[in-house]
Amino acid sequence: MKLELNVTDRHADLIREGYDVAVRMGALSDTGLIARKIANLPIVLVASPAYVEQRGRPASIMALQSHDFVRYQMAGRPYPVILADGTTIVPNGRFDTDDGGAIRQAALAGAGIAHLMQFAVQDDLDTGRLVRILPEVAMPTMPVHIVHAYGRQLPVRARLFVDFPVGQMATLTQ
């Protein structure tokens, strides 16, 4: 078996681009692919202590509108911050990107509040490099799916690969 890993925030076309499987975050569009949900990962709002010291800590959801965000961009548009109750905010953006790692780095550098999956910033929260913003506000979880185009007969090589992220996601949701 040979493993080729491509990491991108865009949705690759599995069939045209020749991928066996993909890990997709977020709601799935109707693609005709077979999907297996493997996790629901918590989302948090975070900022650096330097940003909070300079701009203050927002005291309410409405106060988020007056703060700078490091925004995730999808299809050329900023991805909204959606709270667990369905409230949707498209905050002011100081920096927009389609790369989650760049969002984390910009938040660490004090560029603004970031809306990220908790596992991606847990070490930063534990060490104080980032702080939670509005921790009392319920945030949704991000669904994670494995998708493929093989129907019910997933090849052994792909099935062996799928078992790995399934096990890893189980540790992230504990």
C-alpha cells in the first residue's frame, strides 16, 4: 500500500482527481459520494492575550461585531460564526484566509478573534497563548465525515486507511 496525503481546505473532486477517500469537515453537500460520520468536534472562539489586552474582551454576542476577526474564507466569502442556538454572525474581518493553520497563527499574533475547532488550539489554550472568548456561549460542533465513491465495496487499502482517522477522532471527542 502507498499513502499519498494531500491537505487542503478545498473540496477535492475525488473521482476526477483520483483520490480513494477524503476527510470532510462541516455539512456535506449532496455529492453522490458514500459518507461515514466519524466525529462531531467542538468549536471555540479564541484570541491572544495581547489582542484582549489591546481591544478588550467582548462581553456579549453583540459585542463581537465591534471586534476584528481572523475569518475563514470559503469560495471567496467569509464563513459566518454560527452559534449553537443558530445565531449567525458575519464579523468584521481583519484577515481572511482559506487555511485553518494560518488562522491559528494570525490569532496567536494578535490579529483578532478566531473561530476554530478546539482540538486545533487546545495546546494554545492550555499554555495561555490563546484564551477563550465568550466561553459561556454554546458553540456548535463540526461534523467530520470520511467520503469515498466506492459504494459498499471499499477496497482493503482504503478500509485500512479509514480505520486510522476513525480511531484518532475517537480520542479528540473524549
